[in-house]
Amino acid sequence: MHKENTNEKTYKVVTVEKGKAPKGMTGDDWHHYVIGRGTSIIEGDKVGTLKDVTVHAKELAERINARNDKYGITYVSTYSPRKKS
């Protein structure tokens, strides 16, 4: 398992770990990744080695950060998650 802390300014890979195939999919080489920035998270599943999926998740985080900083401004979502009751 790969795990990093996140800060509030950029998306980073939080975890990458061995997982099960998503419903309707086959194979036993699936990994689940989490990319986060503060309380905002993006989760995904991908087939491949731990190294390959970690590289994929890091590149995805970099692309998201590049998009967010396209004009030198870090955009902060005004979306507020609902409180769980």
C-alpha cells in the first residue's frame, strides 16, 4: 500500500492498494486508488501492477492540478458536502 498526506492546495495520491475487480469485471490484478486535496477525494479502480496504478494515479493528480492552475489561480470549489446523519 502506498499512502501520503494531502495538503489543501494540490491533489496528491493518498493511497493505492490491492483491490477486487469492480462489479461485472474480471481479473485479480485490480488496485484501488484515492487522490485527495483536503476533504475532496477522487477514487478509482484500475487493473495493473501496484507500480503501474501508482504511476497512473500520480499522473492523474498532476493533470488535475495543472488544469486547476491553468491561469495561475487555484480554484476552490464552493461545493459543500452534506453532513452524514
